[in-house]
Amino acid sequence: MRFDIVAAAVAALAVAVEASPSGTRFRSAASSHTKRGLSKRSILHETRPVAAAHTWVKAAKLHHEAVLPVRIGLTQQNLHRADEFINDVSHPESPNYGRHWTQEQIADMFAPSQEAVDAVMQWISDELGPKDTTLSKGRNWLSFNATVKELESLLKTEYHLYQHAEHGAHHIACDQYHVPEYLKQHIDIVTPTVHFDGRLGASRGATKKTEALSEGVQNELKKRAVTERWKEATKHSSRKLSSSFSRPSKGIVGGPSDASLTKQGKIIHNALMSLDQCDTMITPACLQALYKTPVGSLAATNNSLGIVEYTPQAILQSDLDLYFSQFQTKLKGKSPVIKLLDNAVVQTTNQSFSFNGESALDLEFAMALVYPQTATLFQVGDLVQGGSFNNLLDSLDGSYCTADGGGSTNSAVDGQYNSSVNCGTASPTNVISTSYSYNEGDLTVAYEQRQCNEYMKLGLQGVTIVYSSGDFGVAGNGDTCIDAATGAYNDGSSGLFNPSFPGTCPYVTSVGATQLVNGTSVRGQEVACQKVIFSGGGFSNVFAMPSYQQKSIKSYFTNSPPAYDATRFNNSQVVRGYPDVSANGANYVTAVNGNFTLSFGTSASAPTFASIINLINEKRIQAGKTPVGFINPALYANPQVLNDITNGTNPGCGTTGFEAVAGWDPLTGLGTPNYQAMEKLFLSLQ
Ligand SMILES: *[C@@H]1O[C@H](CO)[C@@H](O)[C@H](O)[C@H]1NC(C)=O
Ligand SMILES: *[C@@H]1O[C@H](CO)[C@@H](O)[C@H](O)[C@H]1NC(C)=O
Ligand SMILES: *[C@@H]1O[C@H](CO)[C@@H](O)[C@H](O)[C@H]1NC(C)=O
Ligand SMILES: *[C@@H]1O[C@H](CO)[C@@H](O)[C@H](O)[C@H]1NC(C)=O
Ligand SMILES: *[C@@H]1O[C@H](CO)[C@@H](O)[C@H](O)[C@H]1NC(C)=O
Ligand SMILES: *[C@@H]1O[C@H](CO)[C@@H](O)[C@H](O)[C@H]1NC(C)=O
Ligand SMILES: *[C@@H]1O[C@H](CO)[C@@H](O)[C@H](O)[C@H]1NC(C)=O
Ligand SMILES: CC(=O)N[C@H]1CO[C@H](CO)[C@@H](O)[C@@H]1O
């Protein structure tokens, strides 16, 4: 029955199709699929993730003449060799350590096969007639415009306008879609379909918790100020994903009613030059002392530190100036190098902690820590649509995006599709730090694997990708866990642990958070962060354990078996554990909206860790070596270059979470940086 009329039909329809202005021409290849007995029958390809299903509800059926910008992500070749390739340039014992690939080498190695390109183009022309189709430079994205009616028939689905249950934003999507059985092997994903991704930028600012700090203000007043900030943060949640919904943690140390607020206001100015207050106020000097980091002295050309922010999150120059007047006077008046991606703006219209807090925290510390080196701000996304990780990846990697730019899937709603989005126009910096994240459950497996492979490609090019591991312990953004029975997110009081993405992608370096024990000096012991936030960590439901983690995870389960079974997390010992490393994430003194406030979270620890890798790259470049690129294999093979954190937990989902133990653990990873040891290691490598 599977050998129906396919062979005859396909042979008869072998027509030539004119492709994009980029000159790609397509001529039908032999219908090899028919030889494998795969039918033209449509089979289910992707379904909307159950976890996110309650977040967006159907608002209206889309008009059948509405035009959608369609992108088909073609399956790439040689991805099964990704580990081998990345180890070749990143494993400390590899003779090719540091010999990174060019973009061309990467595009050549992973480009989809001609068979895949031909078969998918043939399908489109068979089903829809002649279409202007654009193939990206790396051949991995096929783009065309289609009406809703055409797409519904092609993908055997129904399109709707969905509305966010909480904040009312719109998104074009479907519940599931189909592709012919014989094409399944050639197609990763089709957009827009089941991926509710955009508007990332609007989703943040509130995932990092804050408390206000203002000198000379009465305790009560301070409490009120904090409460106001929280009201404001949640009021502005009207444009954020509910999965990122955040609120002051209930009764947790560092929350609005935390007694530690009482004395901070009084000492902030005196504390600036003192390392005695690092347990309550973290400054760049505290971090330099904690991690034995030298004061920066080098500034190699082309070694600016990349920091990613998603619009409308924005830095204010006045905050940078305020901060630098206290912490690095040589930087007063200075700005980061600014790269605007996808019509981004560094907006100043809306000013409050929920718009400026994240950027202030990331850039103030990063710029101070790497000075005289600069930081480069990759500001992603416009004011209307915001941006998603795809916008960043499109801009950084020409081989990733469509020749006409990977337009947002929301563009048709807003009626302003802008094809001049960036496409391979921004050079990646050697280190790129991002303090924004999704839950794995927000997106589909194929979508996450595809993005993760892009991080692998950046690693092959010598770029270190750093992500925050999340601020909710074993729970997901907004303190949500997964109901075992339904698969949906719950209120975080029970259920399955909820891992963070892209932290679980094995090709990024995921950074958890620590804190100094209350009452100890900067030379004191660090523990897993339990002030205001809990370090995100656990085990992936999507990604397999990378080879570099095998030893660490085995010894973790052998020597310190966690107290939970498979009803809480995937304890098979064959999946990726995160985070990889950690750094201090508590009490960062940050200038925001004209005041100093304290900021908490892996949002803080990620740029701090990235700054240290940037400083190490300075030394390698000075020694005539390449940047470190993907660092995980070298770190896991040399855990002694990190300070092992052995105290603390990361509660969530009604549990106390995992415990920090000797060796790697799923809340502080291998530990916090010991700069001197790390520098020595990386300078010893080729
Ligand atoms: C889709 O339509 C837009 C707007 O007319 C156009 O700019 C773009 O090039 C088209 N895309 C493709 C792949 O033809
Ligand atoms: C700068 O670094 C990037 C990323 O490593 C690299 O692609 C680019 O070629 C470098 N540019 C120069 C001028 O060295
Ligand atoms: C589209 O993007 C380009 C490049 O950023 C910009 O100059 C242009 O004004 C944008 N057009 C619209 C209609 O937004
Ligand atoms: C941002 O500012 C604009 C212009 O003043 C205003 O219309 C909008 O409501 C503000 N957004 C938020 C979330 O405050
Ligand atoms: C931290 O220690 C100080 C004294 O050093 C104390 O006053 C404060 O209450 C402590 N805070 C917490 C949260 O334990
Ligand atoms: C854990 O992950 C492995 C590997 O992906 C998978 O085979 C197994 O079914 C998962 N176990 C659970 C309980 O989800
Ligand atoms: C860390 O744990 C060890 C062993 O349980 C304990 O002796 C030590 O006091 C703890 N340190 C801190 C700072 O809690
Ligand atoms: C709470 C607090 O101290 N707010 C101050 C923040 O800074 C502005 C000026 O930049 C002051 O007017 C506020 O009083």
C-alpha cells in the first residue's frame, strides 16, 4: 500500500523551478525516496508543546488570503559528527586545539544535501505551483511567501491567531502540522507553525529579582520602594511570556522583607573601596578579589566582550555614568560598542527597573571588569516585535539565515514585514554572554536542537557562548514546574523539574549562581545562591549527555546520589546536566534609573564569568594564540581550575532541590572561577 502512485507522479512532475534572485536553480532529481518505499502520505511532523499549551489560546481563525513568510529548516548533513568536530578544536588533548573553522568550512560541512533541497522544492511546486523560493547561503533555510490557504493545504493544518492568556499579545500559529512521509527526513522544522518564540526581550527584566537600596531612607520606606518596584515589574509584564512571569519570592532571604535590607543603605558609599562588605554588596573589586582576577590591562583589537540584550530592555547612559563615577572613573562618559540587530533601538522612552535593570547589571559589571577592553552590546529586535534567539543567530551567522533575512513569524500580524533584517552582518565577538532564557518545555525538541547546533557552529568558529542557568532552582522561569499527569506547567509547588534552555544545550557554557555566606569576608566560603534567587540547574529532557560530562556525571550519581527519582527528573545518567560552572550572583550593586540597587541572579553571574573568559583571551591573543572558543571540554578535564562549591541547595517544585557537593553538581556545576589557575591552563594549551 505504501507503493502507491508516488513514483509515477513524481517522475511526471519533474519540472524546473526558478528559484531566488541569488541564482539557485532547481531541477528535479531522481525520486530516490520512492526507492525507500516512503509514501507521499502526510504524517504528523511537530505538535505544539503541551507545557505551553495553556499559555496561548486561540483567538481567531486566520483569513485564508493572509500571506505568511514561510521558512523550512532543512535537515543538515554531518551533524552526527558534531561532537567529534567540536572536540577536535576544544578538547585540551587534541592536537588541533584552538584551530577553529571558518564560516565557509562550517557551511560546507553542514549544508543540507542537494537531495533534500531538491525534494522539498519539488514538493512545494507540486503542491502550490511555481513559487518564488529563496534558499539561504548555507542552503539550510528555504523561504517563500504563501497564503494561509496554501499553507494549510501544504501542511494539513489550520492557522489561528493566538492570544496570550495573561497579557493579550498575538501570535500566528497552528497546533500541529504534517509533511509527506518521504520528506520527514529532510525537514527539521517549518515556521510559522507550533513555535511560540518571539518577544523574548519583553519577557525579561523581571526574571532577575531585585531589591532597592537607597541611602538614608527609613527601613519602612525602603520596603515600600521595593514593593513599588515589584508592582511596576509585574505591571509591565503585559508584554512578557507568562513562562517568564516573576514575582518576589515567598519568604526567601533577600525578598522585600529581608532583614538584610536594613543596613545596606547606610554603608554603600563607605563600602565601595572596601572588601569587607562583599557578603552584602558585590562590586567589581569584590569579584576581582574573589576570583583572583587581575585588573584588566590589555585591549586586543577584535576582543571586545559581547553582551546580548533584547529590546525593549535598554541601557541608559546616565546609569553607566553614575556607576562608573563610583567604580571605574576612567570609564565615565564611555559607552559599549553598540550593534543594533534587526532594527533594534536602545530605547529611552520607557524607564524603570523592568526596562533598564538587566542591561544595567550586565553592562556595568562587564565593562568595569574587562576595562580597558570594551564591551559590545548586541541589541536585538525592534520595539514592535522584540527579538528571539533566532534573530541573534541570524545576525551572527550568515550561513544560518535566509538570504532575505529571517523575518519574524509575527510580522504578518503587525503588517510590517521588513526584509532588510540583519543576515550574517554582525561579526560574533570571541565571547558572547546572554542572561535571557526559555524553559525547554516552551519550545519543540526539533527547534531547540536546531538552535543548539548553531551554538555548536559558533563554538567551532572559536566563539564562547555563555548563558545564565535560570533563577528558580529546579523549577523553570516564573517558578513553574511540569504536571506529571498533563505535561502542563503548574504553580511550582509540585511536579517535574523544569529545565532551562539554552542552558541545557551541550554546546553552551551554562552559568549558575553562588553567594558569599552572610557575615564572611571576601576570602570566605561561597555557597550556592540562596538569597532572593536559587541557582537554576538539573538535567535536560531534550539533550543527551555530552562526552565531556561523562566522568563528572557518573561520579555525581555514584558519590552523591540525588534524593529524587524519575518522577522528578530524568535520572538515567545519559542526559545533559547543567549548569557547567557558576559565579557570584547575589547583591550586585547596580546603578539603575539614577539609583543604586542590588541585583540578584544568574543574570549577574553569566556576564561575570564571560568577563573572565574575555581576560583569558587577552592573554592568549598576547601569546599569539587563538581565543579559547568552546571551553567545556577543557574545564571538565581540569575541574581543579574552579573553586568547588559544596554547600547549598536549589529548591523548587516543592522540594529542596539538589545539593551542592564535592565535584560537579546540578546547581553550581564545577564551581566558580579561579582566574590564575584558569589562565595557566588555557595558556598551556596550544
Ligand atoms: C515575501 O514578501 C515580501 C514582501 O513582499 C518580500 O519582501 C519578500 O522578498 C518575499 N519573500 C520571498 C522569499 O519571496
Ligand atoms: C574578529 O574575530 C571574529 C571572531 O573570532 C573573526 O571572525 C574575525 O575574522 C576577526 N576579525 C579580524 C579583523 O581579525
Ligand atoms: C527596515 O529596516 C531598514 C534597515 O534597518 C530600515 O532602514 C527601514 O527603515 C525599515 N523599514 C521599515 C518599514 O521599518
Ligand atoms: C512605554 O512608553 C510608551 C510611550 O510613552 C507608552 O505608550 C507605553 O505604555 C509604555 N509601555 C509601558 C509598558 O510602560
Ligand atoms: C547577615 O548578617 C548580619 C550580620 O552580619 C545580620 O545582621 C543579618 O541579619 C544577616 N542576614 C541574614 C539574611 O541572615
Ligand atoms: C531520559 O532520557 C533518556 C534519553 O533521552 C530517555 O531514553 C528516557 O526515556 C528518559 N527518561 C524519562 C523518565 O523521561
Ligand atoms: C558546608 O558544609 C560543611 C559540611 O557539611 C560544613 O562543615 C560547613 O560548615 C558548611 N559551610 C557553610 C559555609 O555552610
Ligand atoms: C528611592 C530613591 O532614592 N529614589 C531616587 C532615585 O534617583 C532619583 C534621581 O535620579 C531621585 O529623585 C529619587 O529620589
